[in-house]
Amino acid sequence: MTNSKLKSKSQVDGAEGPDGGWGWVLVLAMFVSTSLVFGLMRSLGIFFVEFVQYFEESAQAISWISSIGLAAQQFFSPLGAALCNAYNTRQVVMTGGFLSGLGLVLASQATCLVHLYLTMGVISGLGWGLVFSPMVATVMASFTRRRALAVGLGFSSIGLSSFAFNPLFQLLVETYAWRGALLILGGLSLNIIACGALIRPECRSRAPVKVDSQGRLSLSDMLQRVSSYLEVSLLCERPYLTYTLGVTLFNFGYFVPYFHLVAHSRQVGFSEYQAAFIMSAAGVTDIFGRVVSGWFSDLGHFRVIHLLTLWTVLAGVFIMLLPVSSLAGSYAALMMISLLYGFCSGALTSLVFAVMPTIMGVERMMGGLGLLQLIESSAGLLGTPLSGWLRDITGNYVASFMAAGSFVLLGSLAMTTMPHYFSCTEPPPPQRPVLDRSAGTLERLELGRSSESIHQTVEQAER
């Protein structure tokens, strides 16, 4: 009975974060690492034009570089989550930092597109996959009341780095050509290793290990253990599947402006630095969007899922307005829409992850994030090539942005089909079946219960 109580109490405590302390150091580590993952990824549009000119390939072929990198990051996220649950989060993130830098260094020596697919795409993408989900899950496990704000602050570096990286990358390309620029970026990415070193071993989320009475693992136990590391049971839960569908749909269009807005701006007649400055300015409003969205969400006036839907709808509309605003050659109009899109895209990003504990619980965040990234990797893989293909057959990016915005709006529509979506109050806390081998029964323990009520449940079960 004592063991059952301790087990139950640890599950409740594991669902609550300390809201401070070393958690803020982890927010800083997430701030730096995400800037070197998604901030860098979103600024690779500077290299897009250079690759088209150097390799003399179509926009669609060049788009596969960024798409493979994004898809690899998402595809390998379950691997990163499983390794963190099974071993050590710190070592996994540090390994990811090394691989992300290695891929960019090798890409600087590429002689054909296939080399870029394998280096910037697969190798760096693998490294990004080992970094992103573990860092986000670690930060979210360290906070409860300030969770959305902490995530927003950690993600604000993406907007800040977008503001800084676009003109910086343009300067590096002009000074050292694209090969030298990629070599420098590879060295810069190695700083993720230092970020991983800040993670304390006890901060990781470990899946339960089930063994028989003699301490041996049978084949079924091994499969069950792997399944628990990956949190495969989430695929049988409607709220998680519906939410994943919505995120996957708007992931088709979310990254299109970051990869093609610079090329679109140059195509309509703006200079290289004007085009780069548009993305930089959008990065500034992205910062404010992430922080303001996280702060406002933590006030509790509205449900997080409703706020997420609002920002997603606005982001989709502004994506569709991006090419329209520049048809008349107005730089001010394009800048204004870009600023609004930057704010909304930043605002929704913080909430995409902040809403997940209400769907699956904090203790399943590591595996749940990995599965989400895996499923949406198809959208990341196909989104920008589809945009590039539309540009190739139409000669401009109008259809590309229209399609991207439509996917984002479809994602927000899918969100409305989630259970309890139209309720003004949060649904009951998520439940997870927990196997108690000592009692020989399967108990469903609510993650949101107090420890006292759980102790009473255990006592009744034992009677």
C-alpha cells in the first residue's frame, strides 16, 4: 500500500512544475537552441536564390532542401523523445547539436543538390529532431501556472533570430559566398551543445519500465516498453488525433512565407536588402506575438484552444494577403501585412504547445510531442515543394501563398471538431491507464487530481 501511495503521489507531483528556479535557466537554453534550429531554418530563404542561380535548378527542386530538413526534424522527433525517455535528455540534446552543426559544415562542400539534401536535409534535420522536442518538453515540465509564458519566451528567440539572421546571412553570402556562409552557420549551430549541457538529468521525463518478478524483459514487455517511450497509446485517443490533424494541416502552409517571401519580394522588384528586411521586420513582431500570446493565455480569461484558433485564422488570412499587398508594387503594404503575419504566426506557435498538456497531460509530453512532429512531418516535407511547384507553373508566388493560407485555415477548422471545443470551461483532466502489477489491476488515475483523492482511490482498490 505504501508503494502504491508513493507511486500515485509521484505521478501527481510530476504533473506540476515549480514555476521558477532552474526552469528559467532551461528557458534560456531553449531560447538559444530554438533560435539555432527554427530561427536558422526560417532564414534559409536567403540561400534560396543563391542555390537557384548556382545549381541552375527549378524552384521546386531547391525547395526540397528546406523541406527535407524540416521533415527530418519532425520525423526524427519521436526518436529523440524515445531516447530521452529511455536514457538521458542532456546527452540526446548535445548529440543533436553536434549533428546539426556537422550537417551545415558538410553542406558547405556540396557539389550538387543531392549533397545538400543529405547534409542540410537529413543530417542537420536529424540533429534538429534530437534537440527540439526534448527542449520544449523539458521546459514545459518545469512550469505550471506560467507554462505558456515560459514557452513563449523560449520561442521568442525564433522571431529575434529571424530579425538578426536574415540581414546577417545576406552579408555572409555577399562576403564569403554561400559556401563560406554555411561553414560559419555550422560553427554557430554547435552552440546547441552548450544548451544541452544545462539540462539536469532529473528534468527528463522517463517512461515506466515494466519487468517480471525475476527482473527480465520478455518480448511483449520489450514492445510495451518501447510503446510507452513513444506514447503510442495517444494514437487511440480522439482529442489527440483531432488536434494532430489540425496542426498537420496548417503546417502545410505555415513555413511557406519564411522560405518564399524573400524570393517573392525580389521577383516583384524590391532589392535584396529590402526583401531581407521584410523578413527581419516580421521577425520582430513574431517576438511580441509569442510573448504577448503566452502572457495573455496564462491570465485564464479564455481557453487556450480558442485563442489558438483565433491566431491561426488570422495567420491564414494574412498569408493569403501577402501577394495581394505587393501586386501594386507597394513596399509599405507588403511590409504591413508581413508585420501582421509575423505577430499572428508567433502568437499561435506558443499556444500550439501550451495546449498539449490539457490534451495528454504533462507526463506524456515528451512522447506526445515526438509523435506530433512525426505525423506533421509529411506536411513539412510537401508544403514548400508544393509552393515551389505552383510558382514554376504560374510564374509567380500568388497561387503559392493562396494555397498556403488555405491549408492554415483548414487546420483551424479541424480544431473546432475537438471534443468539448465549444465549451467555455476546460474539459475534465486527461486520464491515462496505469498498470499496477502489485495489485494486479488496471487503475485509471486522473492527472489533475490532488494527491489526497488519489490516496483514497488506492485504499479503496486495495480493500
